[in-house]
Amino acid sequence: MNKLKKDSKSTEVLIVGAGIAGLVCALELLKSGKQVTVIDAQDRNKIGGLARLAFGGMALIDTPEQRSKGVKDSPELAYKDWCSFAEFGENDEWPKAWAKYYVENSITEVYEYIRKLGVKFLPAVNWVERGLYTPGNSLPRYHILWGASLYLVEKIVEVLSHYEGKTLTYEFNTKVENLIHSKGQVSGCIGINDANEKTEFLADKVVIACGGFTGNLDMVREFWPKAWGKAPQNLLNGSHPSNDGHLHQCVETMGGAVTHKSDMWNYAAGVPNPKAEFENQGLSLIPSKSALWVDHKGKRIGPEPLVTGFDTNHMCQQISQLQLPHTWQILNRRIALKEFAISGCEHNPSIRDKKFLSLLNEILLGNKKLVNRMINESDHFIVANDLPTLVEKMNQLTPEHSMDYQQLSDSLNSLDNQLKMKPKFWNDDQIRRILQTRNWLTDKLRTCYPKPIQGDLPLIAIKLNIITRKSLGGIQTDMQCRALNKAGQAIEGLYAIGEAAGFGGGGASGKRSLEGTFLSGCILTARQAARSI
């Protein structure tokens, strides 16, 4: 039976969530002399949340790395691209304001802040989310942390250690059951620990930094975009079960505004994690541009071929509308070695561990370790020296939804026969986009020159499902990160930051992200909340 401890705990500022947003906010508050308590549902060794596992990419505007490559960026151009991709609605006052604040302050609030912590970026800048039917990034903006975001977490935790036991207190393995509020004011929360004991945490200010809700697959399905059709039943979890939307519901119950819940940043290419730590845990693949993407029967998905790097939102929509159990990517080992990647620091150890020679070797010779690892560990990676054997193995994995050999053969031959012709006769949208991608050197290093897929053996088939990742919507806030009620008024004592706030204003990215606006959005909103408090 739950029991409420007689001795309540008090602090000046209570932060719910020890992810990157919560840690940055805590650090900035501690610097200003505040007393801070940070509550988190997970173990201490998981401090940093999803940032411990993330790749560490950030969309930054007009950086030295861009200028050294001849990229002439500006806040004005970035805001134009942002609004184009976001497709904001007429009433998106706060999301628009946060988008504008982001592009105007990414250097001072994020880039310089990170550099002062001793964390650097790779000199290469990637060009992602270029846009398809809707224009996206008109220039390369995707910067990668050297050491991945894990290194950033470690640096922040190191600085925070000097405050612990003095003005900083951690409460790990403690889930927030409810917020304490009365007459429109929030003054703390009720937490419950692993021993099933309840504690009352009282504070002058409460900052919600709990992340989003995409770890709750039922909630994801409930708010699945209606235009996409019915949500897939075989969704993979690319977040964490603790990101369950519970605090979003608590805020709504007390009259707070939670907006844009149907705007999500999911990915089209997920596979089950061979070493899953929780149900439906998936790995988010960066799908190979040169692979043929087909439905479960072998028909090429279209009419616009799926090619990553242009519009992730559109890719997810196309696959969702198929209303089929899964899709496949068909490629060969040559393509896999150069193009195949998995998001996150675990599968990018050269970047995570800052091993430059190892990274250079992977770029020049191919990522053999990762490809071999997935072939050995995942039954969703199938290898064969000819197409009939490949299809036979694919159907052993999915006997209830068998691949049509003739359909797949026709789809592959259609693309391969064109690639056998001279380049001046190439007339395929996938080929055109591959050639466009290769015009930017950073992307060229990771993109094969077009050749017939069946011209190199062995063949590889990867079975894919949509995987959840980020909530683009969240608790609506003003520019001081104060949580707002449904009338647009600030809720006294309550703040929201990071993904919990839709990375600012309840939905700063709108319907689509320019990619890399998440980790940096956490830092941006966290610093602003601390400054406001």
C-alpha cells in the first residue's frame, strides 16, 4: 500500500526529468545561486536520458564550420526554410516565436555554450531534410558533436557534480504521480519511488523536462495524423517507455494547454533491437539512398521513390498509407558498406569515442563492423548470393505475408536495366536525387555512385517498420517557458522545456523538423527557462 512520507521535501526549483534539457536548466539555475532538486524516473546511470543514446546532430545557423565550406547561411534564410517545412497554422503564435528565436540565437545559446563546455563539432556539415514537395533546408546545417551527445551529457554532469550535496539534489527512480496545484498555481509534485513510497516535493517553481510521449505506443496511435490513415499496429519504440505522456495529461487535467499532439517526428526505417531492454524497442536506421524500397509484395513504393534525406515526414506518410505490415529495402553489400548507418552513439563508436582514424577508415573502406554485426545479430537482415534464395529466406521470416518473387524481380530489373544504360539516358527520380546528393562532398562520401543493385553480390534485404522518435507537440509555453492554460494565461509556478514543451511553445517545428532541432532545442529552452526563473 502506498504511503505518504510525513516529511515533505522542499526546494526553490524542482525539475522533473534528468534529460539534457533538465540538466542544462539545473546547471544554469545553480550558477545563479538557486537551490535545485532534479527528479527522474530512471536509474542514476541513465542520467541524460535519450541524449545518452543519441547521435548528437544539431541544426545550427551561420557557424564557422559552414563558412569554412563556403556556406552562406543567415537567420533570415533559416527562418524562411523553417516556416516552409513547418507549415505553421494561423494561430501558431508561440511556435513561430520560438522558431524565430532559435534561428536568431543558435550561435550564442547553443553553439558557443557547447564550445565553452569543451565539446567540439566535426568539421563536416551534412545536408539533410532538403525537402521534396515542400522546401526544407536550402543549405547544409546539420552539425555533429565530436563524441556524440553522450560526451556533452558527461561534460554537463561533471560540472553539476560540484554542486551536488550543496545546492543540488537528485531523486532517481522516482516517478511523478501528479502535480500539486491549487487556484491556478503549481507548488510541487507527488513522487513515488521504486519502494512504492510517496513523497511530497514542494518548490517555488516547477520545471517539466520529462520528454515527450512517443514511448507510449498507444498514445502515438491515438494521435496518429488522420491524413496518414490508420496507425500501424507493428510500430517500434524508438524512445523509452518512461516517455509516456503522463505529465502532459496531468497538465491538461489542471487546465493547461497541450497542443499539436498529432505532429510527431517518427522514422520510416526501424528494426527490432536485437538486444532489446524493453518491449518493442527498435533501432532507427538511416536508410540507404541507393537501395530499392518495396512493399511487402515486392512492388516499388511510389510513385515518388523513397529516398532518405529529403522529407522524413513524407516518407512516413507514404508508408503509413500503404496499410501493410512492413516494407523492405533491397541492396547489396557495396551499398551497405558505404551507406548503411544506425542512428545513435552505440552504433557509431568512432564518433562517440572520438577515434578519428577509425572514422576515416569507415568512410574510405566502408563500415564493415556495423554491417557484419547487424547481419549476425538481426533476423531482419537477410543475405543471399542470388534473388531466388533471398526471397526464400525473406518468406521464412514472414510466411504469413510472403514476398512475390516475380514482382520483386520486375521492380529490381526495372531500376537495374536503366542503370545499365549510359548516364545521359537515366530518367528515374531516385537516381536524380542520388546524383544531387553527391554534389555536396560530405554526403558524397556516404552515397554510392549509381550502379545496378544486382550487379554486385551478395544481395541484402532489410525488413522495416515505422519507429517512433520525437513528439513535435507538447505543453504550450510563452517565451519565458511559462506553461500556459487554455486561455493563454501563464500558470503560476509552472514551466516546460525541451520535448515536453514541443521544443518550445508547444510545437516550434510545426509539422516537420529541419532535423537537428531537438537536442539544440532542449538547450535553448532550458537556458531561457533558467534565465526567466
